[in-house]
Amino acid sequence: MGRDKAQIEINGVPMLRRVYDAARPYSREIYVVTSRGEAYRSLLPLDAKFMAEIEPRGPAIAFAQAIPHLSTEWVLLLACDLPHLDEAQLKGWTALLDGVPNDAVALLPKHEKGWEPLCGFYRCICLPELAHFIDQGGRSFQKWLSNQCIQELPVSAPQVLFNCNTPDDLEHVIQQF
């Protein structure tokens, strides 16, 4: 897109901040995993935590680098460019976690192209399998998820999953707000 999506403002609020604010009521700690922490520090509250990517090579690898530092059963993984994500949607999703079967490593939305890996919940116990996948040269969340037990996360408002990948996408979002 030619611009850093995390810093793009919609109605004066950077997309990273919109996602952070939506997730804040449902987590004691929110980590921004990035190789560009200094670029984002001013976009978030002072208590925001940053975790440096050791070697930026994509979201699956960044997630695998972050998991060992977490001490919860579930982690909510969100992309920074989900302008329609809101507290109400996350509240409903969080309420579903207790009903996820024990053998499922994630609670994720599904669409016609596969799982939506950057907008859902993962059990931290997924790390050994994810690390093995990465050690074998894997980088794609979709490929890894295709061999995992995933519980589908129902999404009543599909626009919540819309992310900005092109200038036209961004223009569409700006017009909606």
C-alpha cells in the first residue's frame, strides 16, 4: 500500500490505536510485537508494552517469538489494520472461549480463503507445534492452521474482518467513518 498501516489515521485515530483500544477491556496486558516499536510508541498509551521481533519474517514467526513471554491460556492475536473491530464484538468472542474443545488450539473466524489467523484466539500450548512448523521452514499461518484442530469463531458482522490492503480499501473505510 506504500504506507505503514498501523499509523494510518481514520477520523484522527491511528489504526493501531483503534485495535488497541478495542482489545484493552479484555486483557490485562497487550503486547505490540514489531520491529518498529519506536515508530509506534507515541500512538499508544504510556503503559503499552512492546515486544521486539527478533528477525522480522512474518506474523506466524513473530507470534511464535512472543508466545514464550506470555503466561495465559489464551492469547488474542490481532492485526493492526482492522478498522471495524470493536469492544462489543470482542466481548461476544471472549465469552465463547470456555466452550472451545480442549483439543482445539485456536478459535478463529473462517472465510472463503481459509482461516483469519490475525483476528482470533490461540491457546499458548500451540507453541511446540508452531515452532516445529517454523523449524521445518514454514512461515504461512494458513499452512500451519490446515493441520491443526481449530474451532470456528462465528462472526455476525463480516466487516469486522475487513483489513486495509490497498489504497482503495483505505478510501472505502474512510468513507464509512
